[in-house]
Amino acid sequence: MRINSVTRAGLVCLLGFGALSALSKADQRGEPARYFFDDFSSTSLDRSNWETAVGVTLTRDPRDAGQVAAAVRLAPDQRKAGEVVELSSAAISLSRVPGAELSYTVRHHGVEVGERLTVEYLADDGRWYIIERVVADGRDSIAFSRHIRVLPVEALHAEFRVRFRPDADDEDDTWYIGEVSVAGYEPLQTLAVRLHPARSAQMEVVLAGRYDGINLTTPFSRRFPAGSRVYLIAPPTIDECVFSHWLVDGGDRIQRQRVLRLDMTAGMEAVAHYRPWVSGRNEASVAIVSEPLAGVQITLGTETGQLFTSVRAEREYPCLTGEWLTLLAPSRTARMVFNGWIVNDEKLPGDDNLLEHRVTGDDVLLAEYVLLGDVNGDGMLDKYDVDLFIAALIDPLGYAENYPELDRIQRGDINGDGVFDAFDIDGFVNLLLNE
């Protein structure tokens, strides 16, 4: 199977950082310009800051060292039936900002392992994109943890917004959001990258918050805004050698994963080391695809549990046998809803959209979806679904009897509110007209 590579949309962003200059490690980030801040210390939620607050209450929650932190509590016991728990900011103007970062603190209580708090931003194309998912480990947080994410170029516009949406399906699922801020920074830091032994090769560079990286030829140097999170993806093989490990600034901490995460708090040098071919570590090309519609944006990592950037299926991903790939498919798109993973033609049990896969060779990882509105299950949305859509809406038992293998709500919940009702009719008509 031959699959085209994704377009390198991040090229403009990374090359736009300007000419190179040597910045010393002593260079420190300047005082931030603050564009948004809320520590929830008021007696009521500041509605000039927050446009949407569903399932949200103000609280004071214990932090470590005996301190008390103001926060908002996001929990299903504070919402009405059918509502989605959400905290969404009002518009924040970032149109004249050269660079900015989002900062917030979070803890959780009563949340099952694997459940997530999804943090999204509103881009300049009017769509919401995920900037981070905080995944619970099944244990209640002892203290708030701080999360800082550099905002991508698409976030720097006059109507920027940020929102928090937790997985919250049990009454005791509670996420706490503490201090939230959006701030900008000017300084740049230099990252120098080379291979050892000295070689010239293509290396992928991804700036956190971007959807695609760019390929740069080693050795190279690039400048990034201070505080940026940068990922370097070393090629699995070069000539007759195979990747061994990364070293940063000549230190003694070896990282054996090909994906190196760097937080640009200072200038630094990263060196990818290679060694002669190792038995059992063979080159492979993993195909990442989606059906029935191609091109779904899938988040990819090359370490178990680590997610770093998005790729657009379809593509081939070069790697080595034995490596782990972590993939996260979106649970919904504008036209489809996730149905499961198919690995090398074998359907995996369940419908978990997070896949951790150990590479065995030229594997094919397929994110399977069903079309919204395809209530007859023929893989198409057309006129033959119209009458059945209405029948499924008004006669759920009859639909279940005639189509026992199809999930009525999965296919009929066009607006994504978790129920199949009259509010989905307009969305169904729009999908049908745009087919």
C-alpha cells in the first residue's frame, strides 16, 4: 500500500522565526504581557471572562503545603440531563500578539483511570482544536499541577477562546481548574541539532500546538520562542546505522526514544547518536489510514502514553520493528463518529479511540468510523436514509428490532449532545444536502 505524505503546513511557522543568532544559556524569558487571567478568587464566577459554564461551580479546594486554592469545579452532578460539562472563555484578543502561551492548573477527584480533561482553543478558522488532554491515572490528585502550552499561530486572532471539557459520566467524577492565564513572550532561544558520528540526514521538527512538522537537514540551528515545546523525531536508520539514543547539552541522561521533547527555557544542543545495525531492529513503514473518509487528523506519539503531534491520515510513518506507537483518533469529526481500530485487518475489541501499538513490520493501522446519518448501515449517506432516519427517531424499538447490529444514537446524534432527538434533524438535512 502506498500512501502520500502529509503536507508540511508547519513550514511557514518554523521558517518565520527569522535569521539565526547565538543566545546564551543565561538568556531568561522576559516579563510576560498578560492578556487573560482568572484565579477564581471572586465570590462568583466572572462572566466577563467565561462565556459558557455548564456543570461548573466555584469552590475552594485544598492544595499541598496546607494552602487553600480557589478553583472551579467541573462535575456532572452540577448539570442538567443531556448537558455537556464545559467551561469556555469569552473572546480574548490576540490579533496583535507575536506569540503567547496558555497556562492553567488542574487536579481531579473520583476520576477513573484513562478518563481525560480535554483542553481546546478556537482557531482563526472558527474551529476548535485540542491543545492538550490531561489523562487521569485513577488516583485522586494530591495537589494542583501546572500545565503550560505554547499557542499555535492559528490561535493568535481577535476571537481566541479556550475551553475545558472533562470526561464526566459518573456523579463523583470531578475536575478542578485553578488559575488560568494567557500571556505573551518575545525572547527567542536557539536549538542546535546534529548527528553522531557526523552525518547529514533529514530530521522532522514539530512545534507543540502545530499539526505538522517540517524536515530539516542536519546539522542545523533554529530559534524558537522562549518556553516553546519542541519535538525532534530522529530517522530510524541512516546508511548502515540504526538510532541509538539522544544526548542534550552533553549531559549523562540518555534518552532511547527517537522522539525527543525539549522545553526551550534556554539555548541548547541536542545530539542523536547512531550505531551499527542491530539484529532484530528492522526498518518498517506503518500506514495510518481512516475510513470511510480519508484524511482524519490523528494524534501520534512514538512512546507508550506520549502524544505529541497530529498527522493527517493517510500517510506512511517510517520506524523500526519493536517500537511503540501511540495514536489517538478523534471521537467525532464533522461527518463521522469513531467506531474502533482495525490493526492489520483485525478489528480490535471495544471502541477506545486511544491505540498503543508495538510495530511488527509494515503494519496498517486503520481508524474506522461510521457516517453520521447513515442509519441503514450501507456506508453511504443518501436519500435512502431519509425515511429511516425519521423512523429511528420516532420508533426506537422498531429500529432496534430491524437493525439490531446498528447503534441508533451513534448514527443519529448529529449535533453530538449524546442523545438522538428532534434537535438532530437540521444537522441531518445539512449533511444530506452537502453530500
